[in-house]
Amino acid sequence: AMLDVICASTTPLSFTRIMTQTGFARSSTHRVLSTLLEERLVAHDTERQTYQPGPRLVGWAVSTLQAGDLANLAAAMLDDLGARTGAHIALAILDGTSALYLRTIDSFEPYRRAPRVGERSPLHGCAVGKAMLAFLAPNRRDALLEDIEPERLTEHTITDAEAFRAELEDVRETGIAVCDREELLQVVGLAAPVFGHGGDVVAAVSIWNMIERQDLAALKKFRDELFAATSTLSARLGAEVSAVPAP
């Protein structure tokens, strides 16, 4: 309720106005504000003695808007990629140690375990996760790798830290990430990174399918189509051509 009051106001609010509009007692208002300040969800102007949405909350809002814009911007080219390949298509962004799906497209033959918008996959087990990890700035990649606990999802999951780092180096060299039954035993896929302004990786796109419908060799025939889609999307997001890995 207090965050709603602060976010709905067009101007920063004083302690008294927050207390009045929320109906909280003075002690409760002080306690809740202290927690929100500690979590950086609210910012305090000590000179004017007012409160407004904090940097963490603003960051969430910007990320949400950017994610929505990215999904909308990519929609037509992802539909086209699905039609050209006959495969399932997924657009994902980083979310902690997971890949968060912003848009998914089913192939001509839907698969009941296909990821849906809003669902997540562990970075170490999926092609989009590897594609994004490989092209992160080294310090950010190293920090994430420290946080990842590589659970064995199938008998093919790479759980050895050195082997996984070597895999990421291969991805950096080729520009493409592979998932060979590492998250689900029936599923194989390829992914390529999407870059934004400044050359930072912002997302990844994958083409994938059940192995009996399209194996890795079949999917790799659409490598150029995948690169064309991610390169076009990167360019639309303001990435320099040199930031996009060559096929």
C-alpha cells in the first residue's frame, strides 16, 4: 500500500502525507519506510525531507518496459524464423542465474513441455543461457558462474566448471550455443546472442525441437537464418555491426 501511494504521486511526498494517505500510524510508517529505504525501493531527499520511488524500483520498471519492447520488436522476425525452420523458437533474457522467456513460438508440432512466456531455464542447461553467458563482460560472467550451482538435469548436463567454461569459449569463437539434451532428454537446440547499444549482450534467440523431429544436424542447417534474425534484432537495438559475432 505504501509503495502504491509513493509511486502514484506525481511529486515526492513528505512523511506526513505518506502517513495520511496510507492511514498508517507514525511508528508503522517509520518502520515500513526504513525497510523500503534499506532495500532501495524508496529514495529520501534529506534536504526537502521527501520520499519518492528508489533506484531499485525504477530499475525494475525500466527493465520491464525494455523487456516488453524487446518482445514486441522481435515478434515478426521470430515468427518468420519459426516458419522458415519448422522449429520451436524462444527469445530469452538474463534473470539472475536463469534465462527468462519473453516470447516463445511453437513449431508445427507443439510439445507439451515447451517453455512458456514468463518461465525460466537454468543458464547452464539451455542454449539461450550459454549464448548470453558467453558474451557477457568477463567480470559479470565470472560473478554469475560463481553463483551457478550446475545441477545435473539429465545425463548430458555439463556440471564440471572447467568443462563449462571451455564450452563458453567455444560459443564465443563460433557465435552459436548448443544444447544437446542437457535440460530435457528429448530436446536439442541452438542459440545466438542479441546485442544492444554499446555492444552488451541483452538477450538470446534459440531454435530447438524434439530430437526425433529435428536433430542437431538438421537444426544447424538453419544457422544462417538464426544469425540473420539475431543480427537484425541487434541492429534494431542499436548494436554496432562489429559487436555482432560473425557466423
